[in-house]
Amino acid sequence: MLSFKFTWLRHASLFVPLLVAGCGGSTQETVAFSTRTPAFYYAHAAAVKDGTVYSWGYNANGQLGAGGTSGNTRYLVDPVTVASNVPPLEGVTDVAVGGSHTLAFRNVSGATMWAWGNNGYGQVGTGDTNVQTSAMTVKREGGAELISVKGVAAGTDFSLAVRWDGTVWSWGSNNYGQLGDSGSERALAKPINGLSGIQQVAAGSYHGLALTADGKVFGWGRNDYGQLGVGSTGSPATETAPVAIAFPDGIEIIAIAAGGLNSYAIDSTNRVWAWGYNQFGQVGKPKLEDQERQPTPQRVPGLPGIVQISAGLDHCLALGADGTVWGWGYNGYGQIGRAEVPSVPDDKDYPTPQLITGIEGAVVKIRAVGHYSLAFTADSVWAWGSNAQGQLAQGEGDKKPSGIPRRVGGF
């Protein structure tokens, strides 16, 4: 039986995940008006079973860690164990799926973290830009291993990690300031100045978020759609250093997530806040003419008390305290659990949260990636949405999208 173990952060009477994964991206399929990222990005999946990492989907850049990138390993529609070099990839707490790379960490003081896949901008953190087809330890400036990591996040082509000491480290591409400084791309991890006491990080396609222990949120990177929540969408269109995101007085944030061009937060009363791109209702309200940007945090209505949130390219998932799963935003591939998947993707949007049904067992974790979604129970994984590269793990003969959750085979 599949058994998933998660790390949780206690906040008052609520348990929330220490790492809320999720990031936007695109796949091979054509998406009308959707957030643009390179083809085949965010088209692979990963999960942890008893400390071992399994992956499936697209693998042309080694993002599955299966030891190859072509032939029989270019697409893997059944979960495989990730290969690793020294030290062995074991005892893993959680993973983060980036555009075409993957991160993994063990939430133990002094433990190393790993990365593999596309490394064209140094996002794997090995000190070079060579594709890595098996798990490699991430290194920091000076060449030492990056250790004592308690949370990670992966963007399109950059990586973030928060350490036990509350510092945030970044590496990879920096074309939008997503590394939290004005420097160039880098292949070794470096701390972001101005951040301390951080509990959680999140990565959108080209922006980062950080949450402090006292409920404050900071953002940096691309901001042309208001994804940094600072009240503007330009001048500047990027922020190369962390900036504080303002919420109404009295609001304390306990969890964050970032999508392609969106950002999300849960407050201490279990309400969800959203800001950024709203072409498909990703911020939880209909898009009005010439108003596809929401540059400040606003409440998402129509949800019960929420304990976990995760964002894909153009959709969002939320897990209720009552165990229900909700989705809203773009549904061109069924990624928010609506069965009416069009044969040709169009601007099928749901700005009102939709209850997702069909998952057997109590859901303990959710993950939205690219144009697909995952839900984890104590002994199973469920997937729905885009499946062109085998993200739903339904076998070689089935690569159709699904608006109905389907159990992932192979575990």
C-alpha cells in the first residue's frame, strides 16, 4: 500500500502544510490565451512514498531522474523510482516540480537536498549547466552542500529553498529578478538579502513568495500581472528585491502558494486570498473587460474553511478542513475537476470554486501543476487534467485529458 508522510506546521488549532507546492507552466497541447511558457514545461509529476521519490510523465530533460532522456525514457507513463548519486536519495520529506526540473529535500537538520532535470540556467544547483538525469546534491556558493532545508519551491527555471535558520536561498534563471536580486543567472545557491525568519517559500513561473513566522508575506520577481500584490502591474514590471505584500489590518497569513502569474494565501481564519492574473477567473472572480489583472490581495468567496492551497499554471486547488477539494480557474483539460473537457481547448473558465468529487478516501494533500492536478490520500494518488505526456499515469494507451479524478497506477 502507498503511504504518504507530510510535514505540518501547527498554527493555533489548525494544522497547515509546511510546504505548499504548486506552480504554473504549459504542456505540448495548445491552450488558447493561456499563460505562455515553453512547450512541454510542467508536464511531469512526482510523489514521495515512504521516503522514496517516484516520478512519471515527460522526461526529455531528465526531470524524472530516470537516468535517461530519450528513447524509452522520453515519456514514462508509469511511476519509476528516481535514481541518485551519493548520497542516496532516501528519507525524502517532499518534492517540488518545476518547469522541467525537480527538487527534493529531507526535513532533518544537517541533511542535504537534491535536484535533477533541465539545468540550462543552473536551476539544479550543481555549479554547472549540464542536464542531470539523476538526483544530485544542491551546492551553495563556495561549493559546499546546501543543508538543513525545511521547504523548497520550483519555478519555470529557478529554484528556492528555506533553511531551518529562516534564510531563503535561490539559484537558476534571473531574467525577471526571481532570484531576489539584480544579478545574472547562477548555478549555485545564494541567500536572498532582506529575508529572515521565513517559514515557507512558493514559486510561480517567474516570481517568488516568502512567509514569515509572524504571518507577513514578501514577493519578488515578475509583476506585470500584479502577482506580487503591491498594487501595481508596471513601473517597475519586476521587483529584484523582496517587497512586503499588504493585507487588510488584522489579517495574519499562515500559508502561501504561487501559480504561473498568480499568488495565493490562507489567513488564520482559514480564508483564501488571491491576486495576479485573472484571464480565467484564477483569483476567484469573473474577468471583467480590460480587467484581467488583480494587483492586490482579495478574498476568494464560496469556500469552506481552507487548510491547504496549491496553484497550477491557470488554476487553483484548495483543501477544506472538512476534507473537501475545490478548484477554480481554467478548465481546458479538466484540471479543476469539471468533466466537460472540450475536444479543442478553449477559454473554459470557472471563477467560482467548484467542488471536486470522485476521489476515494480522505484527501490529506493536494498539488496543482501546469494543467493537471493531484490529490493524495493515505494510500493512493489521484490525478486529473492534462495527460498528453502521461501526467495522469494511466498507461501508454491512454493520454487523453480527464475532468474526473483517476487513480494513479504503478504504486
